[in-house]
Amino acid sequence: MVLDLLKFIQLIKLHPINMFFAFGGYFGQFNKSEFSIQNVVVEFAEQLDSGNSTFHLQNVKMWHKVLTHGITPEEFLEELSLYVEQVE
């Protein structure tokens, strides 16, 4: 299943419209206040550690979650940078 989904994602490329087609949803579908950078980072690591996913697939899922919460890539990268500085 994961490999089939990964092949599908590679075919459609990582384009926001295609990502929404693959996973559903739309930009800003969920409230920003429900988004947690810590939860996203932990989920990303847990899925990779479990061996149930690939880095590329987790990356696509992460960006889907970010965008459906109405967070721009710039906002996310800034928040991620602050989070990394905080945990170091």
C-alpha cells in the first residue's frame, strides 16, 4: 500500500493541487490553532522509525497537514526553525 501510494505521489509530483487531489482537503480547511509543530515532528519521526513509510511519503503528508491548516511554507519553515532552536 505504501509503495503504491508513493508511486502515485511520484507520478503527480509534489504540487499542492495534486497533493490535495491525492489526500483530499484544501488550503485552510482546518483551524491554525489546531496545528502543533511538535506533533508534526513527532509523527514524522515515528512513522519513519516504524518502517511503515518512506521519507518522501512522510514529507508529502507533512506538507499536506501544514497546508490544510492554512499555514504557508514560509510560516511553517519559520516555526520549524524556532522549534529546533528551542529543543537544542
